[in-house]
Amino acid sequence: MGEIIQKHAWSSSRVKIMRECMKKYWYTYCLSWAGWKSSAPQDRQRAYMLKNMTNMPMFVGSITHDTIEMVIREGRKTGTWMSLEDAQKHAVQALRIGWLDSTNKRWQGSPKHHTNLAEHFYDEEI
């Protein structure tokens, strides 16, 4: 796979962040670029890690959204609808995996693919 090239793309969310705070835009879209590479400068890696960090309320909301989306997608595809209990089990399992990713700091190897909870990173009460 070839090198990924940074292009200055525009979207309504990028424009919104730029209007909100130029520094936030810089950290989110410029400094964090290529922060996934082990050869990237430390400041880029840190910006990338912080960009991918979440907190408990947002994490729970994402799991809830993803679970509902999965139930609807699979129900439409197969015509069979998952039970509430099975959907809850799926969500709880996803929460457990994310929690373990965060407590075991698996995100250090891949911040985008493993959960990094701000509450763990900053050693806050949950």
C-alpha cells in the first residue's frame, strides 16, 4: 500500500471547528497528521492520541449507537430481529472490550483502533 498523502479537504464539520477555534483545527487536522506512524515526531503522535481519546459518556453513547445500528442493519438484511437481551449482551461485551483496551493501554499501539478513556488517562474517578 502506498503512502497516504495529506490533502486539504473541506467539510461542514471542518469549517465549524475552524470557526470555533483555529488552534483546535490545527491540532485536530494538521498537527495530528501522520501521528499514527512510529517514526512521527512525539508532538504529532501525542496530538493523534489526544484526537482519538474519548470519555465514558461519549463511549457509552457510541456503543449504544453502534448496537442500534447493528440491530437495524441485520434485521433489515435477514428479516430476523435480534432480541433486546442479545442486543444488551452485544453492547456489554463491546463496553468490556473498550474498558480493557483502556485500562491495559492497548491504545498506545493503535490509538484509532483501541479505546483510550480520558478518565483512565488522567487517572480520574469514574
